[in-house]
Amino acid sequence: MMPCEYIVYGADPSYFTRKVEAALRYMRIPHAAKPKSPDVAPRLEARSGTHLIPVVETPEGWVIHDSTHIIELLHMRFPAHPVIPASPVQYIACRLMDDWIDEWFTRAALHLRWIDDADAAVCARKIAMDMGGGTHDRPLTAQEEESVAATAAFIQPWGRKAMTVMGAGPEYQDGLRAEFADFLRQCAAILGKDGGLFGQRLSMADLGLLGAMKAHFAADDYARNFVQGAAPAMLNWTDKVWERQDEGESWLAGDALPDGMSGLFALMAGGFVPYMAANRAALKAGEKSSYFTIASGQEVRMITRKPVEDTRLATKAAIDALPETGRKKVRELLAAHGLLAVYGD
């Protein structure tokens, strides 16, 4: 490790690995990206307490996980390159969008990665190259090929199972795809060629979207074809913004939100909000699955997930901690868009 360098251990096809990489690059933080391969996995898992990716090793030797927590730490450590707006409405809107992108559109990523047999096999091998000890620099040895093939053989059925328990199987295909296409089109209208959701400056929410696009939606052939048909401008945005570094850009003035943000909030209220409420109730009841109805009228079954509730509580705490004037403005915004019931009470 070079002095002052952060090491991201993960995999190129990973939603959250790419989110952290995007943050490190944009914030001009010295870093390296390495696969979480079998030779380093035991040490990293013992230090971080999780098998999930990514994990980041800091220059002083900390090993930390969870992409949002990692970026919050970087934001505090590198205040010259902020990625979380300071003004109350933009701050909470950024957190809402980050919650949504992280915890809801993983459904679309799982669906588009694993629904097609041929592309699922290709994707499993791509992941296995990083996780199974492969290398992109030269042809694999026989031993490496065996390890990669074995890892891929495990990953593909795991991916299919994850798709199923996350309410992303073929029975949900029409509604899921329609919602995701709408989301992409609305984002493209706000982002333009290379901007962010809250101005020209990139926020944590933008970095989450960028990571998802780079790892999944612009990388996997099946998913890329979907995006090309729904909102091709998002592919151009991904290519351009992936290389961006902070040049001192600004947030929108006056704590303003872009004109299109109301449409995104409405879309969030139609799917993610019912899921959060149902997930909260299922956790309280000790149930393994939650059932909820989305805006289209379709009932969805998803696995109960404590991290989603932890995320909701963290954002609620952030709202509650605002000064009174800012908190009032935020609560009025949430109430106007059908979000107060899950984030305000």
C-alpha cells in the first residue's frame, strides 16, 4: 500500500464496489482497486466482520464495509471535495435518493443480470474472475481456470435465487422493467450530459447511480440493451462521468431541487415506500418475507431485510437532527410527496 492510499477490495461487476470507486476517483483520493480474491478474503472478512463487498482498507489499517458508510467517512475526511450537500433539503433528498438506489434498484440489477440464460452465464464468469482468483492480464492456468469455473458454477444459481427472493423474477418482469425505464428517463432529463442530481457537482446519490450503471446496467450485455432502448442518454452519462474528478463545481443555489425531482419522489412513493413499510412490519413480526402492493396494483413478495430498516432509521435520524427550520422544510417536502409516513414518524 502506498502512503495515504485507500484500497478497495471487491469486484468490477459489483454495484457497490463501483460506487465506492467512483467516489474515490471523483474526490481525488489516492486509491487502488483490487479483487477480493481467495488469497485476501480470509483476512478481510476477519477484520471487517462480513463476507460482503466491497471493503476498504484505510491508510491506517482500518477495514470497513458498507458503501454509504464508507463514502460518509470519506466525505468527513476530505472536506475539500464534499459529496453530501450541507443545506437541509438537498442533504435529505440526497440521502433519500441514495437509500432508493441502493436498496430498491438492486431488484432491477438482479433481474437484468440473471433473467437471461446466456447472459447469466457470462456474468457469473465475470464475477468469478475476480472472486475465484482469475486474472485479466494473461490466459488462465489450468488451476486458475478450475477455480474460476467452480466459482461461476456457484454464483449463477446464487444469482438466480437472489433474483427470486428480491421480488425480481419473471412474474414481476413487466412492472419492474416499466418502473426502472421510467426512473432512467427521469434521471437522464435531470442529469443532462455530465451533471448531477443536485447541480453540476456530484453527490453520494449520483455516485451510487454511477456505480450501478458501471457495474451492471452499462456493463452486462442484456442490461445494456435494455438501457439503450429505454434511456440511451444514461449510457453516455456513465461513460463521461465515470472519469470525472472534482473541479470545484457547485450544488444548485438556495437549497433548491431540480424541476424533475418531484417525478422521482412520486416514483419512489409508488414502490420503495410500500416496501419499506412492509419490511418494517415484517421485521417487527419476525416474518421472513414482506408483502406489499406497488402503484401498478401488483402485489410483490420480497425477503425481509434488516439493512433496509437500518437505512430508513439512519435517514429518519438525520431528519430529526436537523435544526428546527430545516427540519420543518424537509417534513413539508416529505409530506407533499407521500414520504412522511416512512421517514417522518
